[in-house]
Amino acid sequence: MTAARRRWLATALALVAAATVAVLPPGVSYAAPNPSPTPTTPPAPKEKAVPLLGDVLESTGKQYVKAKNVLERSRKRQLQLDVQVRQAEAKVAQLRPQVAEFATESYRAGRLTPMVAMLNSTSEGGGFLEKATVLERLNQYNAAKLNELVEAERQVANAKAEIDAVVAEQKAAADSMAKQKRTAEKELDKVGGLLLTGGDVVATSPKARPAPRSADGSFPDESCSVKDPTTSGCITPRTMHAYQEVKRAGFNRFVGCHRNGGPYEHPKGRACDWSLLKSGFASASNRDMKVYGNNLAAFLVRNADALGILYVIWYKRIWFPATGWKSYSGDSDHTDHVHMSLL
């Protein structure tokens, strides 16, 4: 494999590391509450700029085209080497009978040198010297044929070895290409696909710290026992943990959690509605609002297991851990907030 191609494969594989982890649920329309002061939350971890998944997919697409070009060049070279192999093998086939004939004659009569020719000759003068010279030239000719055969066989071996290297390079490029494609498509599907995000969603999300679990690994039942930092109501300890982790991840716009009435999780203190605005609620009317919602939903989905997410609702779509994203047609289309419900 050439140095340039190794560098390309390293770049392609490195790219593969750009896409990883996410999770989402259903909810109810929310009347904006009067928020109470937000409690102190742990400082957000320092983060590097994260590319949008759409940009990652675009880059992956370009790398895919490059990989295809490498494969095409390799295939053309392979065809050239196939021709060389066939030519070398034809040469070997042509020389083999001649060498075999010489070997048989040498075995039967022994190598005929000029000295042997002189001792066995009954001719006089130039006749016997001429014969000796001719015989030596024949020996030299046969030796040259042997060398030619060895060289032809070496060329065949080298050509075949190069073909093997080309095939190995093709496989590495194809495997890398397929892995990039699967990873990017899987990650996009996980966070809602093009239908929900249009590709405008971060390729990776911060990792949330896991919520406490029982000794058997399950999430215990919890009561609405913690003061809701967004209203005068209450929330569960697990909801508070999720609230703090979302804030720690950098999502600091308006949010409302507890709400009286209704059959779902809000009155139980197990749900929060994350607005796209710093105050109140309004449907996403620009790219900033939509990307904020996409990224927040992606954070919840990618950290669903750690946080104990029951479901997420965002922009007419609902996510359950068991089913992934589905169409949602509840009382609210959830185009103005991301809803999270906890176990």
C-alpha cells in the first residue's frame, strides 16, 4: 500500500470516529409557568466545537467518492498486472519444454565441454575445434535459457504478489467506506433522521452522569418529593438529576417541569418541557431554534439509559427506547419545545 493511500485510509478511518451516542419521548402541551430561580448546577464540562451531523455526512460522502476512486484505480492496475502475469506465464510455458529437453540430454550424456569434445573427437584440425566451439555455445545458450526461465518465474511471482497487495488495499478501502456509511446513517437515524433534523444536529453529545439505580440495576420508583426549580410544584429526584445534567450540557433556555392536572408525567413530577427561547414558548421559526431543539433531543436520546428517559417528544415525532422515532399526533405538535419524560 502506498504512503499516500495509507494516509488517505488513516484520514478516512479517523473520520469514522466523528459520529457516536443519543435518545427521545411523548408529552403534553405546556402553558408557560412562572419560573422560580434556577438552583445551582454543576459546572458544564469544557467542550470543543462539535460538527453538525449533516456536515459529517457530507464529509463522509466525499470520502466515499475518494474511496471509490481508489478502488477504480486499483482495479485498473489489477487488470494491467493480470496481463503481465499472463505474459510471464506464457513465457514460462514456452521455455519449459526447451529447458526440459536440455535437462534430459544433460542427464543422459553429461555436460559436453570443449575438453570432452576434443578427447572424444576423431576429426583433425579445425573440424574438431569448430565442433567444440559450437558445443560450448550451445551450453551457454541453454544456460541463458535457464536464467531466462528463472527471471520469468520471478516476474510472475512479483506480479502476483503486487496483485495480492492491490486486492488487500481494495478490501481495506471498501471496509472503511462501508463502516463510515453505516455509522453515519445509524447515528442520523438515532437522532431522528433527515425527516426530523435535516442533518442540523451535533454529531456527538456530552455524556450525562448516570442517575442512581437500585442494587439490581433497575430504576426505583420515586415520589414527587423534590422542590421543582422551575415552578412552585415538585419533581422526583431522578427528574432533578436529568434537569441538572441537561443544564450542565449547556441547554440553558427556558424550561418548565411540574404542572397540575392531566394524565401524563407532568403532575407526577416526572416530565419537563424545554423551550427554544430564553423566556416563554414559541414554535421554531429560525434555524437557531430548530438546531437547539435538535441538539437537546439528541442529548436526551444519546443519554437515555444513563438518565432513565421514558420517552422524548420533539417536532411532531416521539422517541421510545424500544421503538426509536415514530410519528406523533398528540394535543400539541411540540414544535415549540422538547418534552422529556422520566421513568
